[in-house]
Amino acid sequence: MLTYQQIVCLGPNCRPKRQIQHHFGQRISRRHVFDWQITPFETVLEYLRRDFRGLFERSDLEFRRGIVRNVRFQTEHQHEFPTDLTPERLDVLYSKARYLHDHWCAATIDALDNTLSTLFVVGVPMPEHIAGQLSNEIAKRCSHKPYLLLDGPEGDYPIGGDTWAGNPKSWAEHLSGFTIEPLSAVASES
């Protein structure tokens, strides 16, 4: 059993965050920028390379078919805006969404840069060339601490009409070799 002090989702969708909460508990991990947005792996790499700057600009966002999309970086933001959003309200609500996006980026930067041992989890198996690039970017940022980049589980599939959450059994098996002991829990036992 491998133990880490924090667990962080690296996308590409909200499936890993949901399964992390299901397996380890609702409050095991702060919200990070990749938790509830759809982010292609190439864009996860851009976030890391750009130090999380310039990836949520108003000029890059459009509202189409009920979802706000970043047309430049191909992200989808289903949770940053209300479900009753209209194109006219996007400009009005952008500043609050930007504030929250920047806050979640700061939380992700903190998770990368702090000294806590970290289990980084992605939601689907990565293509080999992406896995190598992501490993390199994480290594550049996290060489000062123990960490593991955990690829998505093989055989995960949507069940029972709940297409976004994945297969809890597959995820339970995938995460079963890990425990998360946040620093505050360790300190309170001392």
C-alpha cells in the first residue's frame, strides 16, 4: 500500500475527481482546476508550460449548445457558469468565473509546488507520447518531492446511464493500492 499526503486530478474530465471522492471520501482533496472542466491532455500540458496563465481569457470563450467552450485551448466549462446561462449573460458572469478559475489554478499550483507527497491521477489511459510529455512536465515541477503519476484505469466504461462517472468497481480496484493521509490528519495523530 502506497501512502501519499495529497491527491490531485489532472483531467481530462471530472471522472477521476468523482472516483477519488467516491473511493477516498468527499473531503480528501481541495478543488483544483482540472477537477470539473473538460481539458484535453495537450491543454493540461499547456497549463503546466504556461504556469497556468492565459488559459481562460474572455476572448477565447464562446457559448454554444448550452456550454461555455474555450475555442483556443478546447476546454469545456460546464460547472463554472449557471445552467441557465445565455450568450448575453456570459460577459456579465465571466469576471466571477475568471476569479474562480484563477483560484483553482492557484490551488493546483500550490499542490504542484508544495512539499507534500502527491498522487496525480488522470481519468483515462494516456497515449504514450502524452504520458511521456506529462511525466516530463511533472518531473520539472515536482522534483523536490515524492509523487506518482497514475494513468487512467483500463476497462473503465460508463454504466447505468451515468456516462460521466465511469465504473466504480474498475476505479476501486485501480485506486486500491493507495492511501491518502493529509498532513493535518498525520499531525493530529502525533
